[in-house]
Amino acid sequence: MVINIIKLFIFIFSTIVLSACGIDTDKALTDLDGSNIAASDRNNSNAASSNSVASFDPQPVNNFTLLDHHGRSHELFYYDDAKAIVVMIHGNGCPVVRNSVSDYMALSKKYRGKNIRFFMLNSNLQDNRESIAAEADAWNVSLPILVDDTQIVGRELGLTRTAEVLIIDPRKREIVYRGPLHDRVSYEKQTDKASNHYAELALDALLAKTSIPAANEHVKGCLINFPKFVDTSYQKDIAPIFLEHCVRCHQKGGIAPWAMNSHAMVQGFAPMIKEVLLTRRMPPYDGDPLVGHWQDNPSLNYQKVFTLLSWIDNGALKGEGGDPLAEYQSSLSEWQFGEPDLIIDIPAFDIPATGTIEYRYAEILNTHDEDVWLTAATIKPGDASALHHLNVAISDTGNNIAEAIADGYLLVWSPGTNLGKTPEGSGVFLPKDSKFMFEMHYTAYGKESVDQSKLGLYFSKKRPEKIMRFGETAGALLEIPPFRRVYDAHSYMLFDRDATIYMLGPHAHYRGKSFKYFYRYPDGREELALSVPSYDFNWQRGYSYLIPKKVPAGTMIIVTAQYDNSRFNEANPDPSATVRWGAQSEDEMLTGAFTFSWDDETSQHKTHDGNRWVINKKVGYLDVNMDGKIVASELPADRRKYFDSFAAQVDSNGDGAVTYQEWQAKPSVPFF
Ligand code: HEC
């Protein structure tokens, strides 16, 4: 009863206050009923009732991950070593934001070196990354502007207006201040100087660990349109989203720990579903959606996130009708591309219940008695919960798996990928008397088991026109210092003939943080091909072009990666280690894998030379400054000593530098 009276009071009071500031009272009403009441307005109504400076009631804040206007990924809790995280709400074209932004930038400069993170955040429906980047340029914003393209974060933070400033105490995971930056700017008027620096006072109080004052003023900024949630039908709107985006892993026997096989399951997990959307953990997809056009992108768009949030907010109800999730027939017991022409049993492996599992390797002779061309290969997992990913290569030379992959790559498989088919008109050669080499990565899932997976191969009816080939740039000079939070590395390969590229597959280990692929064309122009802003070792995926990419002779494929060897990287097994190139997960890799075909090569007329291809890869990491020449001074100290004896054999014009062409002319000379 008491609560109801208070509620009624707040209701009447806020309605007056909100109407006075031009806020849509209808929306405010729903906010009051729901949990989503805008905190700024709540505080404003408090503050308006008294002139004394009240202290602010902290609000818990949940983790979230967003890309900024440059496409870089930021996770809120990754910055929990900061003393404070300050976020000002951005909106293109809002005069209050435009007039305040230089003061906000000045504030961020004033606190430089004090371990405080400053961001802006844009949840506007009408803005997108491109238009936000243009606005940032025009108003000299050099701070990252987080782009809340599905509005999920803005809703979670209870935003109503741009220009609001939020101060987060990362240690307590609380919002300790929200309100205006200062009192200098209002609608259609501004003064030269602010007399109250609310956000700065709050920040100082947080740093001094004293009581944090609340602003006794409303936030002035532009209203953000968060459309009201809609009625949804579980059968027509919700279950189809789960079936399309989630069930390939979340089914009985699938890799995910729980199956979306009834309404009760997804209703129970509804708050967790919201959390994985906020943090972009699910569906697993690391690629920047605005760079390149790829097959098999499971990400949810604005509309689908909005529909799911509407349903969750409304109790995640089932309503009248059947349960499409319960009716779904598992797809795991079948072969992805139908019955294979040849099935290979991979040796069984024991899976422990817990702990990390080193890569497992196996070799199996190919007993098929004739040469064939393959157009597809896939895996039927024995224990899909444990089998994380698997590499398969064909070898007819008795070399190791790494060399075999460079020469006879067949498949990288992980649950739910559709990478197994070679592109239209191309194939992979499987000679008789060859062998299959397997590299398997398992993850423990709390229960001992045995994995007995099978490889299914599909033969081409006729000889394919093109040979699908595999390449990888390798950053073999990696040397990541202990505790280093940002370490950049790169490597490249050169297409010395016209080529067509089908798939890009970045690969690093636990310290890998982000990846980019570029093409540098013969005229020097560079094009960003793929960006993976938050690389996750757990998900080994390839990005297959929707339309294969043609590159002219002389194009370099450049791969850059960033590593995080600090304790802030949760996957890091040992921040105190110096990390170098190596096959184990505790070592690192910078592998920019790709599949392609040479435009001048057909299955009748081979032009690929494996030896030269390997030299090409080595030039791509020894030539650190990417000018096409290897010189002693660009090599790390421990490699420099090999240079003289190497150059003596290869440097044919004696200018002290080794070019790709010089080395190609003497392919049998190793670097060391
Ligand atoms: C490619 C496989 C895959 C897809 C697709 C996928 N998930 Fe998952 N999901 C997983 C795995 C694996 C885990 C367990 C992760 C772990 O060990 O923390 C998981 C865990 C979860 C969890 C538990 C919380 C957590 O982080 O562990 C939720 C909730 C979830 N997924 C929701 C979804 C939703 C919703 C979708 C579709 C929009 C989806 N998943 C799509 C594989 C997948």
C-alpha cells in the first residue's frame, strides 16, 4: 500500500516534470511500469525537489560489447582495471552534443594518464557507423564512439537523451553518476563558461573515494527513439529465430551445453539469452558485419534482436499453439551433404571430463585404389559436444601435418560450418597411395567420453576445371613480451599471377585479439578485406566469399593481428611468458589462411609450384617492412646472424638485399 502511494506520487510528479520537458508521457508511462525507467529522469525528479546537492544512488551495470565507429571492439568489463569509465551519449546532429563535445574532449585530456577510459555511445536508430564516423570527423571527436546498432545497450542502460554522461566505477560494476556534463549548454542557448561542472565533480569524488554528488539539473540533449516493444508470437516470430541461428549447435548431442528443444528451455534461459546478446557472445561470429560479404553469417540484425527483446521483456511466453522447437528433428545424425562416396574412420580419442586438451593427431592411409578429385568433404562427429574443430590434409610425401596442410589442404571443420564444399567448378586432388592427416581440437565439457568421428568424402563425377589451393601468411617472427596488452604483428604473401580467392581463415591462439586482411594492389591502393575485431580462439571459422574475389598479379594479401598478453585477456594461460611462434596453444601463431585458385591453372595444366609457394610465405614474414626486399637490419637480432650466408647464395645482384624474385630463382636455398 505504502509502495503504491509512493509509486502514484512519483507517477504524478514525473508526468508533470516529463511533460514539461517535452518527453512523450506515453513512453514515460511504460517506463514507469517496467523496469526500464530512465534513471536520469528519476534522479532529476529527486533533484528538482530540493536545491541541496544530493548524492547519487549507484546502479548496477551489466557487461556489454560493442564495436566503435572505427570497427574496434570494446567490452566494458575488459576495462575493469581503469579507475573510472566515462561515457557520454552521442547522437548525430544534436546541437547540445555538438556544443558539448569539445568540453568533453577537454575533460578526457585533463584526466590523461590517470587511468580513466573515456567513450561516447550512440544508440540512435537513425545513425550508423558511417554517418557517425563522418560526424566524428566534422566535430573532431577522437574518442571511440560505441555504435549500439541494435539499441540493446541503450535500453539496458535506460538511456533517454543524448548528451547524458554516465560514470561507471569498474571495480564495483556500478553507475555512480549520470546526468549532464555541466551547465554551459542548453537548448538554443549556451554560455561562455560553465558554472557547474557536474560530471567532473562526480569524477573527482570517485577518485577521492568520497560521496559522489548528483547533478541538480536535467540532462539537456535530444530524445532517443527506442520503439516500444511489440507483441510477438513464440510460434511465428521467436522459434524460427532460434531454429535459424542457434539450433545447429543448441540441439541434443550438439556442441552447446544445452539444447533449445522446448519452449521451457528457452524461457528458462531467456535472461541468459539477453546477456549473450549484450556481450555479443552468441551466436558466435567474430567478423565485422560491415566489412566484406560472407556466406553463413549467423548474426542477428536489429529487427531480430528487437523481436527477441520484446518477447523476453514480455515474460518469454509460449501462448497458444504448438512448440516448433520440440518438433525439430536433429540434423546431427546425418551427413551434411548426403551419403558420402567414401567414409574414413578417424581413430577414437578419449576425452577427459575437465581440463585443457592438447591437440590430437592421427594419420590414416588412403586405401582407395585410384586417383580421384574431391568436391566436398565433411565430418560426422562422434561426440559433437567435445569435438571443437578439426583440420584434415592430404599428403603423398610423408611430411608433417603443417607441411601437408600447406600442400594438400582439404578441410577445416567445426560444428555448423559449411566450409566443406570446394567452390563451383573446382576440386581437390586425392592421389592413390596418399594419406590423410588429422589435427583435432577437443574441449572438455564436464563428462568423460570417447570421440569416434568419421570423415565423409565426395568424388567429382568429372575432372573439375580448377584446382582449389591453400595458402597462409605466417608471422613466424612473433615475440610477444610478458604482460604486453597490445602487440601488433603482420605477414603477407604475394600473388605473382592472377588469382581468385574463395575463403579467408585467420588463426591465432589464446593471446590473439583481432585480425585484419588487406589487399595491396600493384598500384599501391589498399583495400580492407576482412576484419575480426574480437578474435576468439574458441571459434575457428573461415570467411567464405559470397562472390569469389579476383586479384591481379602483383597483389599482396596482408594479414595484421593484435595480441594481448596481459592478465586482462581471460584466455591468457601465462601473462609472464615471452610468447613466440609455435604449434602449442601456449605458443602463438599469426596464420592468415586462405583458399584460392590460380587463374592460369586448370586440373589439366598444373602451374602451382609448392616449393616456390613456401618461399613466398617466408618472404612474407622476413620482409618486415613489406617493401619486397629482405635486409639484415629489419630482422630480429636472433635471425640476423643467418642473413650473410643466406644472402651470399641468393642475392644475385649483390646489393645486400634479397628480393622475392632472387630467392625464387634459387628455391632450394633455405633461410636457415
Ligand atoms: C556455433 C555453435 C553455436 C551457435 C550457432 C549458438 N551457440 Fe550458444 N553456445 C554454444 C556453446 C559452445 C556454448 C557454451 C559456451 C561456454 O562453454 O561457455 C553456448 C552457450 C550459450 C549460452 C549460455 C551462456 C554462455 O555464454 O555460456 C546461451 C544463453 C546461448 N549459448 C545462447 C545462444 C543463442 C540465443 C544462439 C542463437 C542466437 C546461440 N547460442 C547460437 C554454441 C553455439
